[in-house]
Amino acid sequence: MKKYLYELKGIILIKVIADTFYIIPIAMIPLVIKRLFDYDFSKGSHEVILLIGIYFLIAIIGMVFQYISQLYAWKFEKNFNLLIKRDIFDSILRYDYRKFNENSVSYYISILNNDVSVAFKYIDSMVSIIQSSIQVIVYGIFMFLLDSRIAIVIIISSILTLFLPNITEKTLSSRRKEHLEWVSLYIGKVKDLLEGFKNVSLETEENISKEHYKSLAKTEDKLLHYGRFSTFTNIFNGFFMYLLDISAFIVVAILLLQRKISVGTASGGLAYIKEFVYPIRYIIGDITNMKSAKSIKNNLLNFINYNRVDLEDIHDFKNKIEFKNVSIKFDDFEIKNFDFDFKKGKKYAIIGHSGSGKSTILNLLMKYLSAESGNIYVDGRDIKDINITKVITCLNQFEHIFQDDFINNVSIYGSYNISNMKEIINYYQCEKISLMTNKKDCTELSGGEKQLLSLVKVLLMDKEVLLLDEPFSALDFHNTILVNEKLYDIKDKTLIVVTHNLSENNLKHFDELILMDNGIIKKKGIPKEVISSYEYSKLTSGL
């Protein structure tokens, strides 16, 4: 957290200074009380009026600096959240797709909300300890001005209480971490249930509600588990704080009984007990907060400090993409020794039954999946050693649509130049595309419209190799034919298309077909050869 303390040092400094100037006049109040109680009223009211004026002035000064301190406390939290949430989000963006998928989206959301909240308590407690320590010093100085004996008893008793948080630290930290883990699981469960809202009906509503409540109850049980011990910790620490109060009270009472102090000194001493105890309590509470948040803070820093391995970019596609004996296995499916060359400027269609491995080939090339054996090369270089995103892009059936307007979606917030967007739209002569260009929230588009939007986005990227995985499955028949024919007619692009449209009229647009079954290439060649084969007739007959 040193980085954030350094970047926020200006705000922290103003906050601490303002708090100090708030405490100094407040610390003078017991001395004013002493003066009032010890005053000889037979001398008249002049000094009493002066003391009232001083008290009033102290209150005004205190309130002004208290306002400044609290204002900068809010600025501190705001700027801390801006810095750390930016760093967390940027760290997530550095992940590759496979690492990102190691956790759910709800996990990342939980980090941005719950873990950041804990981290702020940690860093705020550090600053608060500094402020409280200054308060202790200020009150200590004024207590010595009042009576050194009372000051020594209060200070020694207070120092002993600072060791209390060590007793409960480990258990409190463990329970807080456990609760936050369950909060993350609960967020994931709610997200999962609500994303499946189409399944809600009179028959399912009650059981879905029970499933939600089961996760909710477990999460709140963990909160209670943490809260119960946190309460015990507060009471445990509070008990010793009361002992501090009592010991100081006893000393004041004895000194007063022995007539070694005046009534004014006794009144001021009792006032200092109250004022001095508060910052000590805050220090103990802040130490407890820091210790309980330590593991969360360390996990968060490890998360932020993730460094990806920067691969060399390739900027153009010169020759071919080679799959060399590539194998990958899932629970009940396997692609074994897939071997094929995709040559520059050619158009390829991968066909076959559902589950035959068509999409897996594209996912391997995009590095969404890792091959268990074999290699994939782009112009002779293994894709594990290079960044291919400037050359290859993929368009799937269900591309994510941002909750934003058309321009921000197709340009991905200005990442891609839209100067040729009108040319692209005019080329496709598709009325649906033209009608949605002024859409303010593209998540409201129909399924087919979203797929057309994704097509415009991919074409704006202007990559040399396009991977298409049934990208127009939600589009009506007429527009599907129109868009496909225009897309297949694009020059100077290498197309690798997964398609379920087995009509000869569709397949004739390709230079070569790859017919797959159970992860194996059953037939490959020019469309005429494949279409006339036994394997193709078996596929189309459903046998």
C-alpha cells in the first residue's frame, strides 16, 4: 500500500494537519474548566466572561478544522478508490483469456467492491493511527500542564492496552476472509440465477427462490460468525479501557481526598481521562482492523502486481497457419492429431455434426484453449510465443454487446478507426445495419441485429484472418444469404468459417472444406470433391 500512500500524501497531510489543529483547541478545554472551577468569584465576572469567550472561540476553531479534516477524509477515500480500482481493472485486462476464465466474473466484481473496501479500511486505519497518535501526544502535553501525576497514570495504563489486538488478530482475520469469500460466491449465485431468468415460471419460482435463500443464508451466517467474534473483541478491548478509566479516576479521587489537587484540577483531570481514552480506543480499533484486513490486503496486492508475459506482436500474415498433430481432450470428447494448413487468402469451411470439434479448432487458434500436444504455427512461429491479435480475430454466435451506443460498440470505445464505417455499411446493403447506427443502448437490439453489429466491429478491426463461428445464426434467412455472400466475396482476407449450412449454394463459396466427425478430419478438399463424397452424404442424411 506504500504506492497509494505516496500518491495520496498531499491529501493525507492536509487531513492530518487539519485534525491536529482541531485537537489542539479541544485539548485546551479541560484547562479552561480548571480555571473556571478554581476561580475566585469574589473578584468579579470579568475573567468568567473571558473564559466563556475563549470556550466559544475554541469551539469555532475546532469546528472549522473538523470540517476540513472530514472533507479530506472523503477526498482520501474517493482518490484511493480511483487509484486502486483502476489498477485492479487494468490488472484484469492484462490476463489472457485462459487465465481470466480461471475465476468467474462475480469473483472480479467482488474484488472491486468488497476487497477494495477492506483495503481502504486498512490504509485508512494507518492514517487514523497517525492522527490518533498526534491526539495522544497533544492530550499528553496538556495533561502534564494540568498535573504530571494524573498524566503519568493515564499514559502508562494506555500503553499497556495497545498490546490487546494481538490476542484476537488471527481469528478475526480468518473470519473476515471467510465471510468475503462467501460474499463472492453469493454474488456469483445471484448472477447465475438472474441470467437464467427465462427459466422462471410458476413451477420453478419457489425452488429458484430456495436456491437463492440457501446461498444468502450461508453468506449471512458467515457475517454473523465474523460479527460475533468482532463484538467479543470490542467488548474485550473495551473492558481494559474501562480499567484505564477506573485507575485514572482512583488516582484523581485519592489526590483530591489528600487535598493535593484543587477541584478545578480534578475536574480537568476527569475530562482528560475521557478525551485521552478515545484516541487510545481508536488506535486499538485501528490496529485490530489492520490485522484483520492484512490477508485480504496482501491478496489484493498480489492481484494488482500480476505481470503478464509480453509476447512479440506479429503485424502481418504472409504465408499459412499450420496445425501440427494438435490434440486436446475434454471429459467425453477428444481431438486427436489434427493436422492441417490454412493458406493465406483462401476461404475454408469447417463442417460436421454438432460436437464434432469444429469450434474447438477456432478456440485453439485464438488461444482460448491450450493444446495438450502438438503445435500451431503462424508463418512458422508457434502461437505460444507470439501475440496474434493484430492479425487474427474471431466472430462467434454470441459476441458480447456493451450497454452503450453503436459507435462505442463497433469501435470498442475508440480502439478502432471508424472512418470507413459508412463504406462497410454501404457494401453490405443491409437495411438492418443502417437502422441501428443511431442506437443508444445496443443491448436492446434483437439477436440478429447484435450479430450484424458484431460483424461491423470485426470488419472495422481489419484483421487479415477472420474466424467465423456460425456468426449469423440469429439472422433471418434472407439477410443471412445477403451478408454471407458479401462476406465471402471480400478480397485479401483469409476466412475460416464454422457453418451448419450444408447447402451446395453456400459451400461453393469456399476454396476448401474440412468435414469433421468426433474430432477427426473425415474428408477434406475442394467443395466439389467433398460434396460428392460418402462422408458428406452420411452427414447430410443424418446417419
